Amino acid sequence: MVSVGDDAPDFTAPLANGDVESITLSEELGGDPVVLAFFPAAFTGTCTTEMCTFRDQLANFEDVGATVYGVSIDTPFTLNEFRAQNDLNFGLVSDSNREIVDAYDVSMDFADLGVYNLAKRAVFVVDGGGTITYAWVSDDPGVEPDYDEVAAAAEDATSAEIGATTQDAQ
């Protein structure tokens, strides 16, 4: 699994943002942090609660320049419906081919249900330079992240990037 201090694995995948576009992580970086919130499946209880909590707290991330993306194995069409039904105001990355889940090593199975290679509930903060500055991964799909901790990590990533830019300018 990727850890704090590692380079964030780059990816290009479909982005459900009301439309279906493409997102490449490295193109989203450039000074401001990105929060990647992995969740197992749209339209399930804890996943819906988690994404709605990010929606409700999005201003905390925007205030520090961070961009939030949800990431799941659902198709972009399913994710757009999930966004619409829950008034989500941030993009959802479709990893239906499981390349991102595998790259971040956050795969899990519900073998008793016959469902394999879903995303664990996990959150990574990637600073503007592409380094993982915060990592939280749960083996229990019913546990949500500490949203205040994630927001503080995004703010720290922004502050560190501002400090580095100031040092570069001197």
C-alpha cells in the first residue's frame, strides 16, 4: 500500500461530474492538494453517508485550495446517478477496471457475497508535488474517516506547498 512520503500513483480514468470526462491525477496537481476518498460502492449505506459528509464539509477543503474526488469501482454512469441523487458537488472517479485500487493497494473482497476487488474505504491527501502527505485505510468497510483529520491534512499539504514555493522564490 502507498504510504505517507510515497509518490502518488498517477492514473487516468473516467470522471463523473454530471457529464463523463477524463481525469489524470498528475494534471490535477500543481500547487493545490487533492483528496482521494476511496469507497466500496455507490448507493450503499456507509458509502452514501461518507460521500454526503464530504459534500457537507466541502467548504473546509475548498478554503485551503484542496480538491476532493471520490473513487470507486462503479461505472461513471452509476456514479453520475449517485451524484445526482445525493446532490454531490465534487467529481467521482470511476475505477471500473480496478487499476487505481490496485495501484494504491486498497482492494478488498466480500467473498461471502461473491463480490471481489472493491475499494477499501481509504483517504489519501496528495500535495501539489504529487507526494502522499496523509493516508488512512480501513479494513472495516463500516468505519468512516475522521473528516476533521482529513481537512487538517489537506490544510497542512497546502501550507507545506506554500512554504516550499516561498523557499524556492528566495
